[in-house]
Amino acid sequence: MTAPAPLARRAAVELAGTAALVAVVVGSGIQAAGLSHDTGVQLLANSLATVFGLGVLITLLGPVSGAHFNPAVTLAAWWAGRRTGDGPTPREVAAYLPAQVAGAIGGAVLADAMFGEPLVRWSAHDRSAPHLWLGEVVATAGLVLLVLGLGRVGRAHLAPVVVSSYIGAAYWFTSSTSFANPAVTVGRAFTDTFTGIRPASVLPFVTAQLGGLVLGLALVAVLFGRPAPARGGVEPAAQPDRPLAAAGR
């Protein structure tokens, strides 16, 4: 069994992967808005780019860090694996979360730089409405259920395709267009472009996402039951041959 990469390297991968994910989301949004004035076409282009980009990132980086790119996924994996020993440790969680947030901000700034936008300009896109918060609860709960459920049914190797497909679908079936990711939500406040979110809307979105995290964990317990505690040694959470996968955007 291959030894996991050092924690510093895994945290760097989470930072780089989250930055790349946000650069894909924000950059494709800027490009789409520049090529079409039709909101539907813009969202279609943005969602397709995210599906392809996320699939590539999970495939490439999942074997190193687990390709979380999302604090909700990291926290869900920690909570679900605390009894069995196959989730992230508190030390790993403490390294991953700030790396993801920093990466998300960096990815938004990079996308703005590539398209000649101001490097940092707070978004004016207001997303403050209860139906949008509900959309975030649904999107995040579904993501957590999918990520943990794939591992429970022995299908974790399908994560690059399945997780990216879910995010692409959730762009369209949720009212919020499925941010489903606290780090990405923070990062998108730094860009006043198609995919931005007003800073005042960030906290309610993150709160809804954390609510979705709790709901997703409850659904996993109801639908798949609780895994038996580990009887042998503790298995590291980010083993190269067992990526936890997932992201949200």
C-alpha cells in the first residue's frame, strides 16, 4: 500500500486544486458573459466548463489529497470517519480548510487577471433570499451524500465522473446554481463578474451550506447505516489509492 503524501504537500494540493476550480468557474463565467447576452447560454457555458474542469482536477489530484477542494467535504469526511479511522484527522482538517479558502481567493484573483478585470473588486451580485439558501442546503446535502455514499457502495473510483456530473446538474436544478462550497463562496465575493456573490450574501450562504452538511450526514446514516469501527490500524484519509473525492464549486 502506497504511503500518503506529506501533509504539507496535500495541503498545497488542496490550495492549488481549489484555486484551479475557482479559476475555471469565474473565468468561464467572464468568458460566457463576454460572448453572449443570453443568461441561459451563459449558465450553460459556465456549467459545462465546471463539469469538465472539476472532473480533470479530481482525476489528477484525488490520489494525492483526496481532492476535497471544499471545507464541507473535508468536515463531512472527518465526521464520518472519526469512528473508523479512515477520515481526516483534526490536524489534517486544520491544514486543509485554510488552504481551500486561500486557494479560492487566489483562483478568483487569477481569473480576473486573465481577463483584464480589476484583481479584487467586491461583487455587487446580491444573492440574499430564502429560496436561494434552501437551494444551497439541497445542493450541499446532495454533494455530501454523493461523496460519502460512493465510498460506502465501493464506487469511489467513479468520483471524477459522478461528482462533476452532479455539480453540473445542480447548476440547473437548484435555485442558487449550487455553490455548495464555503471556500468557493468566499472566493467568489472577490470578483464583480458573472459568478460573483455580494459579501453580505456570503454568511447566509455558508450557513446554509453547513446546514446542508448536517443534512447530508444524516441522509448517509439513514440510507447506508453507520460503518463498523476499525479493528486494526488506522488508515490515512488521503491514501493515493483511496481518494475521498469531491468539491462543489
